[in-house]
Amino acid sequence: MPDKSKSINVNVAVNEHNNRLLTASAKKNGRAKLREAEARLAHHLNVFGADWAQMKVPK
């Protein structure tokens, strides 16, 4: 985890499905949901950096 003295807060909305997944993952990993979200976001950013782009679904 990053140094908390240099952390900022970010509020995000998640749908019910992702909320259930995040809750289950937090429980499995023994973390509060906030810490689970922080860990997952940090992991995603470390793996993909600024180069990630959401796939566009054809209409």
C-alpha cells in the first residue's frame, strides 16, 4: 500500500454486481472494502499504467 500521508480520496460509483464482487473479494482477502478497492486500483494502474483504454463495444 502507498504511504497514507500522501494519499488522496477518490469517490466512485459501482453497480450492484461490482459491489458484490468487491465485497466478496474484501472478505476473502481480510480487508475492508475501501482497502480492497485501493489495492485493486493500485494493481490495475501498476499493470496497465496510463495506456489502458476501455474496449468499445460495436453497436
